[in-house]
Amino acid sequence: MNEKTPVAVVEDSRTTREAMKSIIDLAPDLECVTTCANGEEALKYLPKIKPRIVLMDIQLPGISGIDCVGELKKLLPDVLVIMVTVYEDPVRIFSALRAGACGYLLKRSKVSEILGAIRDVRAGGGAMSGDVTMKVIQSFAKKDAWREEIEALTRRETEVLELVAFGLGNKEIATRLQFSVEAVRWHLKNIYTKLNVHTRTEAALKFRGDG
């Protein structure tokens, strides 16, 4: 019989933690080698136990799941981490993936989806529930639209927006670009219209790609 893949669970809810362990242990090719109630425990024990795959909650007490992934990957570069959470926020999704996670599942995922995700990442793929995948696709689509809006700005509007993104006020921008405060206001009005925003904060976020 093939050796079982060692899996760990990092989850602060005891009920969810035990449920995940039961799901994993029922699979003939997987074994839950340990569970941790928080990120601090994970960083202390997982490097010693060396699981191949970790299911990690994103909203942990103390160090967050996202920060824990980044630290854990430094200690175990080859570990495969799947985030398991109730959130569908694309910002959290991207943050987790940038930190080193290779998958993202919702806690309401079916048993078959959870086991499938573990096997997918073990085989070298990624794991993402259907709802989360749609969030990612929608977010990329929005970013493409934001990029087109930014590219539609004139050179002078782009210069003004860049200084707005750095936190400069109208007077400072006028001084830096050597024209009047009224001209800055006029450029900002055009920028708001082209970017479909109403405030300088919204415009700055779009410029930085955080819109």
C-alpha cells in the first residue's frame, strides 16, 4: 500500500479542527499528522513534524493565517498550504497566494472538494473552490478595466494623479508641477470623470491598483 500523505490542520475552532481531521483520516491516501489551534503553534511544531500539506484558517488569533504562511514557507519551503476560510474577499485571496499559499477553499466546501483540493496540490496543481475562482476572475477583469482607464489619462493628468497617490495636496501639486491650484482642480475633475470615482482617495487607489 502507498504511503499516506501527511497533512496538518491549523484552525482555531476546535469543532472545525476536529472535523477537518476526521475528513482527512477517512481518506485512504491521507493522514492528519497534527492539528494546531493558532499560528504560533504551527510555527513551533510543523517544522519538526514536516507535513506535506497544511490546511490553514486565514483568521487566526495572534499571527494571521496569511502571515503564518509566509513564515512557515521560510521554515518549510516545500510545504503546500491551502487556505480554508469563510471569506471570499479577493484581497485576502491574493494576499494568501502572494504569501505562498497554493490553494484557497471556503469552509462550506464539500468533503469531496476538500479532499480533491489536497490531492490536486499534491499532484502539483492549485486548489480553489468555484466561488473563489469566480472572485479571482472578476477581480482580474476589474484590474484590466482600471488599467485601461489609467492609460486613457493625459500625461499631465497622470502626473497630477501620481502626486495625489503620494499624498500631496493641491497646493503642493501646483508648486511641484509649476501651475495654478485652479489648474490642479481642473485636472482632478477630469481624472475623476475618466476613472469613474468621486474622491482623491478612490483615484489614488485605482492608480496604485488597489481599487
